[in-house]
Amino acid sequence: MSAWDTITATIASEFSDIGDLEQLTRLVLRLVLAALLGGMLGLQRERQGKEAGIRTHMLVAAGSALFVLVPLQTGMDEEGVSRVLQGLLAGIGFLCAGTILKLPSEEHVRGLTTAAGIWMTAAIGMACGLGRETTAVISTLLVLAILALERPFRRLGLRKNAQSPES
């Protein structure tokens, strides 16, 4: 075997983690779906002028899916996958903490909804990575509904408080 044959065989073996077309389709579907669902959430946040937008949410969702897919591809047992999920959640918690601000001049904390959205985006990405696509889609629709209904609910609450007599 020539040096060139050795090099090409080594390169081919390094890229052989996808065994067949079915595995490739599954991998692409899960990663793309995670990115698209994350993008939907990020678009909503971006339209609201929030710091974490489309790219952040797409990366969090796709990254979460990948962190789940790789251990599954390697045949890791449930206990090992559980440890990966725990590490992923800890890392996402660190990322979320970076979005929360408490300004000295303000009484309230900013960024909690953004942090919760990133946390939920990671969970949706994990669902995609685990092959729970329907769960991921339904969860995304639920989050979008929650974010869309926040203002009407808030207005209802303010109107009710404005109408009630003061003590």
C-alpha cells in the first residue's frame, strides 16, 4: 500500500461515523430541525429587541441536539447519556446566567425571560437530538404561545388592578 493510499484510507476511516444513508438522514433531520425550532424562538426574541436572537437560539438548539446525538451514535448507555445531559444543563445554566442583569438603579431584574427562553431552547434541542421531534415541535409552539400571550395577560392584570378599589 502506497503512502497516498494510506492517507486516503485514514481520511475515509475518520469520516466513517455515519454508516449509511438512513443514519445520515436522521442526523441531518435532527440537527436541522433543532436549528429551525431554535431559530423560530430566536426570531420572536429578536423582534422584541432582546439581546439573544436568532443566531444564539439556533446555536443553542443545534448544539444541544449534537451533545445528545454524539453519545447516542457511540452507543453510550443511558447512565452515560444522563451524565452528558447533566453537563449540558449546567453549561446552559452558565450561559443563561450571563443574560440576567441587575442594574443598581433599577428595582427589577432584566433578562429572566431571555434566560428561560435559552434554557427552553436547549431542552427543545435535546428533544430533537433524542429523536423526539413531535415533542420538540409542540414545545416550541407552546413557548411561542407563552411569549405571544404575555402582553395580553399583563394588560388584563393591569386593568384588573386599576379597577379594584384601594385599601
